[in-house]
Amino acid sequence: MALRVLVGCKRVIDYAVRIRVKPDKTGVVTDGIKHSMNPFDEIAVEEAVRMKEKKIASEVIAVSCGPMQSQETLRTALAMGVDRGIHVDVSGKDYELLQPIHVSKILAKIAQEEKCDIILLGKQAIDDDSNQTAQMTASLLNWPQATYASKIEKTNGELQVLREIDGGLETVRVKIPAVISADLRLNEPRYATLPNIMKAKKKPIKKVTPGDLGVETDPRIEILSVEDPPERQAGIKVEDVDTLIAKLKEVGRI
Amino acid sequence: MASLTAARSKFSVWARGSACGIVHFLSSRTFCSKGAIAGKNIEQAVYQETLLSNPPLLPEIVLNLITPDCRLWWSKVEATNTWFADPFWAFCWPGGQALSRYILDNQKVVKGKNIYDVGSGSGVCGIAACMAGAAHVKAFDIDPVACKIVELNATANKVDMEVTCQNILQETPDKDPPNVILLGDMFYDEALALQMCHWLKCQLENPQPPMVLIGDPGRWAFCHSTHPFNFRCVAKYLLPPTCKEENNGFVHSFVWEQWESILPQEIMTMNVEIHHMTKKASAKVGQCLRQALPSWV
């Protein structure tokens, strides 16, 4: 049985951009800043496309929640070999307050509507570093989950997943349907070359809203303040060991 | 994210590619005018920006293609648009390659017949039909640049075919109806696929319906728009590595034929889902007449 795979791809500020906090401390500056697909989601997309090329998957659908520009992120996924995209339109203030719980509900609903067998997500996004979406999606659907995957193999209707855990690796078997989150070593994503990018322009992207899916996006948390990490204070140089001991005593370290 | 070195190296490669693209682009800007280059200029641009190359499945055919040896391959899509506006003809699509391979290996399908190559792109299917002995080949493509390219490609392969820019889906010629309609990778766009199905249905309702041959690697729009038809798979080709690289997500390309004398039905009679082409499914769809696996398998 060939499977249908749903893969999430979030549009985030490019990893190479220096992040600046807005003067009013309500968030970070995003206007005019280079965005790209969350690198962990790129790994998830690559894995889904490889599943399709190995004929494990029959169809790969990419989902992105966010403003209009999220469609560019979907196009990247389509150029990597995804069959079609779903853009869940969330913009303005709603997008600023969109949280993993909302995205999980959206993904769970789409997975049911599209009759997906596997949901593949990046383990976390490099902007908010929440690391919650895959786990909550699995919980909402009551599907098994295999997070931090560094290898995925299909064995008779089950998936054998090698997980990255503290101090080593763990092998788990999950029944399908399942939610999997991708860790860094799962694969190395391919470059989307010109012919792929061109052909991706013609692949279908369906636009829906959270409302269409019956998902409320009321914020569950309130952002009080976003601040830069404190700047590191300069140290001092001491002449000899005695001065060092004296200084340490002075600041109460010994 | 200290652990993102892999992603970083990727971006630097991409940046290098596009930077060098821009430099070339500025230096070779002399005769481009956005979306409207014509005649001699197209020839000159094609000469400068493409290479005469063999599509991987078709060593006997040469086409003007953008290959990894061309600068545009490494530039951004917008750079190609400045020259040609969506040069879909500059790549030999997997459906077109499979269909052309099938025609060249089964020449009787087109020999002595009147052929329409609809959405011809590079013109590869029409060229293959000419080589296989078709009586007359007419290529249709709504992109005027593509039409010019078809002429250039036909000349490069020493074949003679008619090319027209007319939108056949909107105005179908009454004269010389085709015996065979070739559709190489025409199901790449959802809306176009639906239009195409409607048009095909009209063609098949003619008193003397043409034979319809489709090349497609399993595109979503093909799998989801062609249910009313009784297509059977007549050939399956493994895509060579270079072709796979141009078509992420696809491994095979297929040739489909409309069952003669059976009109398309309104109700789905057979779920033509190529990925499920297991032995059982292919037996159901019709026997897979030919499974040509090239030597590199």
C-alpha cells in the first residue's frame, strides 16, 4: 500500500539573517528581511520526496500556515518534488499570535481531510524554537509519534525510526498512521534546480483559512516583551595568581 | 543554530550560482527586450543560451535545451524570463521523452498518419513522429517563442513539420482531422488539465475518433483529471539519473493510450493511479504491453 504523506513547511527568517528586536519590544523585525523555509522542514520535505521516489509514498502534500508569502515557501517544497501545496492563510495580527497548538490543529484537520497516512514535520522551527507541533499533532489525532528521527524505514505496514536522544540513539517502531519529526541527520536536502523551480510554478496550491478547517486561532499566550539577550560584560586581566585569588574573594566566588 | 552547516554550504553554492548568473546577464544584455524577442533575435538568444543536446531517453534526437552547462541553469528563474518568458521548451519533459521513445520504438503507431502534437514545447514528440514516418505532423503551442524553437529543433533533426501558435483547445481546425493526437506532459497544470480533458472528450466523440497517446510521469493533475477516460498503460520507462534530477519526485515515465472505441464515461470506471501500478492494478488497467528498461538499469 502506497502512503499519502503530509509535510509541514514554515516560512521563517533566514538562518543567516541577524535578528533585530523591534523598538517597541513587541517582536522582531520581519519587514524586508530575507525569509526561507525552516531548515528542519526542508529535511522533512526531502524525506517525504525520497519516500515518493522509493514508491513508499504515492503522494506528498505540503502545508504552510502564514501570510501570502508562505506560498513562496510552498513553491520551494514543490520544486523539491512535492506534488501539491495547501496554503493556510493567516496574516497580520493573527499570524503574529499563531502558536504551535493552532498549527497542530490545522495539520490534524488537513491530515484527516486529505486522508494522509504520515505527517512529517521539522522537529522545531528556528524562529520560535518551540518544538511542540509534531507532538501536539500526534496527540490531537491520537496517532503514534516518532520525534527527532535520523533514519526512517518502512517494514510491513510499520515504520522503524531511529531517534536521536540524549547520549545515543533509540530505535522505535510505530504503526501507520503516524507523526514523525525530522532531526538534522535524517538527510541532506537537495537543491531545487531551474527546471524544477519552473515546473513547480504550475503545481497546484489550494488556499484555505483556519475558519474553513473549523480551527479557532485565538491566542493562548500574551507576549509581554521581546528583548535582546543581555550584552556580555568585558572581563579584566590580572597580573598574577595572588591578584586573581584576591579578586575572586572580592566578588564572593571563593 | 550551530548545527546547520549542511544548510549553510547549500546556500553559499546557490549564492555563487546566482551571482555569476547576474554578471553574465548584464554583460549579455544587448539584444533582449522583455518577453518580446522575435525572429532573428530568438535564434541568436537560443544559440547563446542553450546547447544542442540529446534528451537522456532519446539519443537519436537533438534539441536546443538549457542544460547544467548553460549559465541560465544556475541563474534565477526571473533571469530566464527576461529572455524567453517561461521557457518550458528549454527542457525535455519526462512525459515528452517517454512518448517520443514509444513512438520511435513502435513506428507503426504513427506511420503514414496525420499527427497533432498538442502543447509541443520543444517539439520533441512531433519530431519523433516525423522520424517514425508520419505523413503529416502539425505542432501546436500557444507560446510564440516555443513555435520558433520547434522550427529550429525540426531543422536540427532534418525533419519537416508544420507549427502553429493557435490555441487548439479554443479553436480546433476542421480541415485534416488528426489520426493521432500526441500529448507529451500536458497535465502539469490543474486548470489546463481540465480544459484538456474536455477537449479530448469532444475529439473522441467524432465519428472517426483519433487515437490519443499521452506521456506523463504521474503528475497530480493527470491522476486526478483523467478518471472519465479509459486510458491503458502501454509503456513504462525508468528515468535516467540526469532526467530524475530535472524532475524531483519522479522515477518513471509512462505512456497511456485511450482504449479505441470506448468513449470516456462520466463516472469513474477505473482509478488510474499510476503509483499504485502494482501487478494487480496494471492487470486491471490493461496489460502493460511493454516495459522498456534502458541499459543503465
